Amino acid sequence: MGSEAETVTLRKPRFLCLHGFRTSGEILKTQVTMKWPESVTRKLDLVYLDAPFPCQGKSDVEGIFDPPYYEWFQFNKEFTEYTNFDECLAYIEDYMIKNGPFDGLLGFSQGAILSAGLPGLQAQGLTFTKVPKIKFLIIVGGAKFRAASLADKAYSTPIQCPSLHFLDPVVIHHPKGHTIPRLDEKGLQIMESFLERIQKMAFLTPIPSLSIRAFCTKPSAKMADRAVQIQNPDSISYLTQREAAEIDEILMGPLGFSVDQLMELAGLSVAASIAERVLAICGPGNNGGDGLVAARHLYHFGYKPSVCYPKRTPKPLYSGLVTQLESLSVPFLSVEDLPLDLSKDFDILVDAMFGFSFHGIPRPPFDDLIQRLVSLRDHDQTHQKSPVIVSIDIPSGWHVEEGDIGGEGIKPDMLVSLTAPKLCAKKFCGPQHFLGGRFVPPSVADKYKLRLPPYPGTSMCVRIGKAPKIDISALRENYISPELLEEQVEADPIDQFCKWFDDAVAASLKEPNAMALSTAGKDGKPSSRMVLLKGVDKDGFVWYTNYDSRKAHDLSDNPHASLLFYWDGLNRQVRVEGSVQRVSDEESEQYFHSRPRGSQIGAIVSKQSTVVPGRHVLLQQHKELEEKFSDGSLIPKPKHWGGYRLKPELFEFWQGQKSRLHDRAADQNILSILRVDVILCLVVNLVIKLNVMSDLSLQYSPHEINGQQVWKIERLAP
């Protein structure tokens, strides 16, 4: 992704609104919503903050707006001395840290004075050092600081970020009076032009997020060592039956977990590990409850589980789980209703009959159910189709510590250990072993000296041991996605892209703006690389790069390219083809200075696609430039850096669909189930086609109606 690893999100530009002298955030909000049309306010995310100090005198709005009234700081008559000014800045910055990030400031009256001076003070490193750079300003009324010591720093350079001023006669007329002005026709045009400009910049503006940044930063050496150790199952702690019981008692005692909470976490861990046509065979205890919860999660994940629950526990917790599943129309099958050959109707069998507290010999009907699972291994020996068996925590019938003592018990393909693996897991020889125990508190891990692996990202389970070798040619994915129907498709492909991009952001997918950029030079040899989308509108897709890089040379020789977005979590991809041209120097300049200063310096240092003597050279150049611009002065954009815009000529929207045409060979493991993909594409290319390999094809063709080009949607034979 080049030199940028910023997290992005699609949103409205977010402004922190600073109210006028001796008024309030609520008063400013009332004035803005009353005076400015919805066509303006709906394009902004406005947050109104009250000043830190109660009003210390008469307010000009008394009798017009109700108290309370506040002021940002105090000052003398000449406006040359200021009291509580530093406290005011610290108060605003603290609010921005706790409630940010914010793109810009909207200031009125005394708030406008602050808004106009803060970008300069921030550039000098005198305030707002812990929050992102102020990118946009809307200034309504106000004045300048008159104290030379403050004014020299606040106004050392003109405001560099895009700003809109309501200061008659500058930009938008502001009538006399302590109020937010209404927008006349000319003012509304100026405002909408400004909003369009900043939306292009803020549409995909980087947002530093502490929660997201934690997943993006490089792991420490200690964490890297621990991650390597997961490959060795012997490095993981294994629990005895007594230790497992004691940990459960601690979790449900002083640590405040309830049985249903632990059951929810356990069931989610199991559901996150499996898929397909599932039968959950549930016993009467907590292990059976885990299976019920897993079945519910699997339903919501888009799969079709069934449940066999022959000995129902008459407790509210279990009755509630049954009611939840019945409300989802999840079928409950009696032992008698189960087919003799379970391999005919199910791809996966969840063994949730007995957990670590079970001892003795299984009684009916569970003895028969266990034998049915055992007999499925005979299918493997005759190379017949056989469902995958997933055991929760303990393969039912195994000894918790000694495992399958007689060697005639269930041989699961997958074991999902909970909290920490039990000793019997050392005897597990199947290809897939996962651990679900993200809920274990450090105090419990320390007490029992548990060595547990780190959980990647937001995963609820983690693999123990190396992944089994699989046949790459047999890897298929049975996509679970909602249908893409003609009546649901936007008429404009840009609108359809934005709709899908919104979905990718809402799903919290990592870097949803990451795209593969493919180019070809005059020799016709293609090359691809990942870059980050930084803007999209009716004119096309924008990204920024080094003009001396290989991709730039390719585009100079052949100004055509292809973009590919792939959103794995949604089973979607979008391909865009078109002509490419550089964006204006002004647009590149604006985006360059919206980036963090470190990224600006990196763009100067990095001569992409060129050979360098070593990393130490780049680090030295970066250090020298950091020192050169340490005074906060403006970093000039290098001539070799700027943006490109691809003007779309073809769109293809693809969404994976489920197919019933799948099967699997007897010797395949759980990750190697054969499936056939149903491909759903939407192609826009003057004539736009949507092809579904099963039952849906749509064509988008341009037609002229009343002098306007519109897209006509027609169904085609597949």
C-alpha cells in the first residue's frame, strides 16, 4: 500500500463548533439549524461544545435565549490581555482527544477568534499537539488577537487549510448583529462549493483511531515470539479435570461471569470455527448449552443448522436457548428422526454431548449417537462421502485427561478447546485444533501459569499447531451472501460503488479503500500493486503517488488502468477500468498538506522504484528533513509527488453466491470441501451487463429520454 498505512472511513466532515461570547453550544446549535438550510447541515457532522467558564457578566442574548451562558476566556477592554487562555486551549484539546477525531472547527464570535488563531498556533507546535491537524475552518464573525506575543504566533502565516469566512465583505456577507447569518442565494452557492471541496478531501481522510491502530501497529518482539510458539502445541498449557473445574468456579465466582455468559462466549468461539450444513448434537449439560449457542450464531452467520437435543435440561437458561432457536425456525430433530446415515444430510456434525465434568459410561441415547459418529470413520476407509466431526472441548466419551483410552471412541476432524486445552487434547490427532478462550482474565492465567496464544485481530478463536497441508486445487468457497437483484441496483454505478463502500466501512473491514492498481507500459507488460483510494465522486477515483515510480511511467506511456477492490468479509469485489490523468496541482497540494507531517517528509525522501544504497540512507534523509522543519514551518510538496484520477469506462460488481452443486471427496478435510461458485457480476461499459451463472442476468444500456442519457435495465438470458 505504498508508504501509507492510515485507517480510513467514509463520513461527513466533522466540525467542533465553538459558540459566541457569553452564549452556549445549545444556542449556537439552535441558530445554525434555524438559519442554514438542511441541504447544508446534513452534509456536516457538527458537534457543539460549551465553553469552560460560566458567564462573568451580562450576555447580549439575555431575553432571547435561555441561560446558562459561557465564555471561553476573559480579556481586557483593549483585547490585549487574556485570562484563562491556556486553560481554555487545554480544555478544548482534551475534549477533542476524548471525543474526536475532528476535521475542522466552526467558530462564531469569540469562538471564531479561537478558530482563526488555532491552526497557526498548532503549526507552531504551541497547542493541539496531541490531536490531528485542523484541516478545515468555518469562521463566522470574530476578530484578531491584539497581543503581539500571541498574534505573531497565531498569524505568522496565512491560514493554509480550506476555510470559509463570514466577515463582510469577505467571502460571505455577514450583517450586523450578534447572530449566525442566513444564507442568501450567493452565500448558499459559496457554502455549497466549499462543502463540495472539503468533502472531496474528507471523503477518505485518514482517521487515527486508538482501537484500530492497535491492530495495525507492528507486534513487539515478545509478541512475535509468542505468535511463533503457537505452531508448537507443546508450548500451550493443558488443564487437568480439576484445574478446568476450578477455573470455571473462579470465573463464575469472584470474577462475576455467569454460566450463560461463558456459554455465549464458548458458543461464539465454536460458531466462528465452522460452517456448512450443520447438525449440533447437544447433551444435557453446559457442553450441550455451548452447542445450542453455536447453532444460534451459525444461523445468524447465514448457515442452516439443525439441532438434536434428546435430553432437555428444564432450567430457564436452556429453555431460553431452545426458545431462541425455535423462533428462528431452526429444526429440532429427535434421535428417531435422524437419518441412519448422517453423511447424507449434513456436512458437519457438532459433538456437544459431554464436557470435562463428565465421567463414567455414556447412557442412552448418547451411547448410540456416539457410536454413529464412530461408525462414520468406516466411510473414510471405503472412500465414501463422510461429514466432518467437530468436538467441543472434549470428544464425547473420552477421558478428560487420558483421552480415547480404548482407541474405539470418536475421532473428530476438529477440536475446539475452551479456556485452555484439556490434557486429553494432547492425544487429539485430527487436522484442526482451535482454542476459544479470549475471555480468560490475566489473574486466572497467572494463577494457573497458563501459556495461551495471542488472538489475532478480533478473532474469537486461534489455531493450535500448524495448518494441515491441503490440495490448493480443491479450495472452494461456498459464499453466503444476500441476492443482488435488479430492483436493488443503483442506476448510477458510482452510487452503487458508494453503497457497497458504505457497507464495507460499516462491517469494519480493514482498509476498505485498499485497491489493486494495474497498469501497463508501452511494452504491454502489466504490473499491479496495492494503493489507497483517497477520493471518489462523479469524476472518478483518486489516489496519490510518486510521479517517478514505475506505475507513473506506465501511465505516462499508456494512460489507462484498472482498479480492483476486494472486500472479503462481504464476498464482494468491484473492478473499474478507465482512462487516467493527473489531478490539478492545487488538489495535490491540498491533500499533501492534509497528511501527517511524517508522511509529508516520507513522500520527499521516498524515490519509489529506484535503487538505494540501504535503509540507513533513507533514515538519515528523513531525520535531516525532520530537523529542518522542526519549527513547524510549511513542508513544500515535492514536484515528483501528486495524484491521479481514473475516469471510469467500465464497472464490474461481483458478489459471491451460494451454490447447491457442491460435493467433497472422502479424503478431504474441513477446509477442502468442494464447492461451485455462483458468480454475480454487474458490468458497466456503455452496455452494462450483470451475469449470474445460475439464474440472473441484467443489462444496463444507455438510452436518451428527453435529451438526457439514462440507463435502461433489462433482464437477459443467463
